[in-house]
Amino acid sequence: MQWLQALPILISVVLGIGLTILQPGERKVRNAYIMGSVMLTAGLSFAAIIAAGMADTAPACTLVRFSSEFSISLRIDGCSMVYGAIVSALWPLITLYSLDYMSHEGHESRFFGFWIASFGVVLGIAFAEDFLTLYLFYELLTLVTLPLVMHFMDEKARYAGRKYVVYSLAGAAFAFIGIVFLLRYGTTLDFTYGGVLDLAKAAGNETTLWAVFVLTFFGFGVKAAIFPFGAWLPDASVAPTPVSALLHAVAVVKAGAFAVLRLIYFGFGTDFLRGSWAQYAVMTAAILTIIYGAARALRTPHLKRRLAFSTVSNLSYILFSLTLMTPAGLVGALAHMVYHAVVKITMFCCAGSIIQKSGREYIYEFEGLGRRMPVVFGTFTVSAFALIGVPPLGGFVGKWMICTAAVLSEDPWAYFGIGALILSTLLTTLYMMTIFVRAWFPVGTVDHEALSKIHDPGPAMTIPLMVLAAAGIVLALFSAPLIEFLQAVSLNTL
């Protein structure tokens, strides 16, 4: 049981390295290797999650022990199950899409080698037992995704890569400070629901610890694109679209939000933080980022950059819910994490299909494209309504759970967060509708001759789109089991 938790991580890293070394020349062989590696990793991941769910207490798997206090260890709890399931369910679908998409981009063996290795590293973040292990995989994530961001190696890609590394490493440095203080003032670095601080040691040092918490929050928040440290994310959209889909929906930004979750609920603890100036500082940052991201998205005409700023806004929905520091806030954050992942990965895959098949990247160029690419724009439209929060789609469920948590917190400051969600929803409606309305109902001049050459991509790209859109609808319509599961996680019964 213990080593089952480690297998998907170790195997994916080894298989990723193997692909970069072997570099099979025949496309069919390479594609079979890639899909086989990803499916094997996903299968082992789900097996580990199911086994942990069936056990009364999931045992820890120690990979490396440095001392009695320091080790690299894995253990799957309820939060691990949620994040691990998101990653394991979506990675194979986006891989199938990527095989066709990347067939025209070159250097596929190098690209997919890091792609497969990244799968294992993200699972390492999800399955980490303690802050040291989380930090190790968190840093590794920057290193293994950097070649994906810089895949084209042109001037824009190199600039985006440098910015990504500088922001990520600087954020990780601040996060490390928090881990040091948890070691000094805590009883353990193992994730403990309710926090690890020794209140006797913390007595008299509350102000210092609150300041360290704020620094650590922003440190981990860099990957979650918290304002003003999210400027790397829109620039990273120069990467191939499958990479953008992973950055924005599954891997990097969600890893940042997941790390913040661990920091609040399993590190400093909600009882120590709730009601302090530190709570209101990070909550205010999340609220401002919600509005900032949505406003920038509305003003951005480039499709992928608009979706990037949309991610900035929506990730702070999750952070705002976490800063409520209540069990209901944890439920709202996890719910939106699930729904946003499915919706945003669908939208980025649609964006990639549009750019690849039409050569058009700016929204004002989309006049009349809907009828030429009905599958792509059909799934995009459904996902756009979900992101806006039209009932009963997933975005509505996530926002409803967050707003409910804000009301139940009985914190007057949380009402500013509800106002930000409402304003963001209005802005989201505007910046999403201007995309699909142009495509379906053109009002400007339409070049019918140019449009006649544009069509939907092949089944390898459209099937994942339809599956993702359908999955988002099913998860929304039958949300009760998911919410019940998340409530059990928030009560630490899983």
C-alpha cells in the first residue's frame, strides 16, 4: 500500500527521462510510448487514491529519510484525493489532444519527455505528506515545466521562461521562510489538519508569525498568480497551447492554490490566523486580484492572453475562499478547483484548435468562425457559460459554494469578496460573450472565401473537447456526491 503512492510519481519521471534519451523516430511508436506512459501513471494514481480511501488511515511512504525530523514522504489524505484525481483524470485527455497538436511543432520527444515527467511531479505535490516534500516537488515543478514554456526557443519564449523562473524561484524563497518558522514554532512539518504550531512557543510571537504567514502566502501565491506577482502567467501563453492548458487548469497555478490550502489549514492553522490582520491582508489581496484579472481580461484582445487573465481572476476565487479559514471555505475552494480545472482546460484546447486551424489569435478576427468550426466553438460556448456561472453549470456551483461560505463566516470583510465575485461575473460575461457572439453572429465584414478553408480539427483533438465539455456538464448536474465528498474532506473525516 505504502509504495503504491510512490509508483505513479517515480514511473512517470523515469518514463519521461527515457523518452528524451530514446527519442523514437517513428511517430506511431512515440505516440504509443507517450499515451502508454500517461495512462499507466493515471491508472496507478487512481489505484493509490482508491486504496487510500478504503484504508482507515493511509500509511506514509518514506522515499528518503535524512533524520528523525526530515524526510521525503508521501501520504494520501482527502485533499490529496481531490487534487490527485483532477490531475489524473485530465492529463490523459489533454495528452491525446496534444499528440495531434504537437505533430506540427517539432522536437516532440523532448517536449513529451518533460510533459510526462511533469505529471509525476504534480502528483508528488498532491501526495506529499509534509511541507518539506511539498517544497521539493514544488521547486521541481518549476524546473520540469520550464522547457515546456520555452519550447519554441524564440525571443518571446526565452523572455517568458526567464520571467517564469525569476517569479517562481523568488516566490519559493519566501515560501521556504515560512517552512523554517513552522519548524521552529511547530511540533512537526507533517500536514496536520488544524495546524502544527505549538501555541506555547508561539505565545508572544504572534505578530512575527502573522507577518511570516503573509510572506509565505504570497510566496506560494506566485504560482497561483496573486496580484501583483502574477505577471508571469499571461507572458507564459507564448508556450504551445497544451502547455497553457496545463499551466492554467491543472499543474502550476493549481499547485500554488493547493500549497496555500496546505499552508492555511495544515500549517499555521485557521484558529491561529482567523481574525488577525494577516487574514485580512491575504483576503484583501485575493479580492483585488479577482477584480484585476477580470478587468484585464476584458481589455485584452488576444485570445490566449484573455484566458490567462481570466485564470488570474478565477484562481483568486479559490484563494479568497481559502482565506475565509472555515470548513465551508475549504469546501468552496475545492469545488471551484474541480470545476475551474475542467472548464479552463477545455477553453484553452478550443483556443489552440482555433489558432492552429485558422491562424487567427485575436478576437476581432473571429467573425463568422462559429459555423466553420461548430465543434470547437460549441464546446467553447458551453465552457464560457460555465465560467460565467450560468446555472446549473459548474462555474455556478463553485461560486455558490464560495458565496455561501462567505455568508456563513459572519465576517463583514467577506462581503467585499462577495461583491468582487459579482463584479467579476459581470466582467466575465462581457469578455466571454464578445468571443463567441462574434463567432456565431458576425456583425463586421466576413471574408467568406477565407472562411471556406477553415474547419474543425480531426477526431484526436475534437473528441477530448467533447469529452471535457460533457464531463463539465455531468459534474455540474450531479454535483451532490462531489459536494458531500468535499464536506467530508473539510471535516477531516477522509
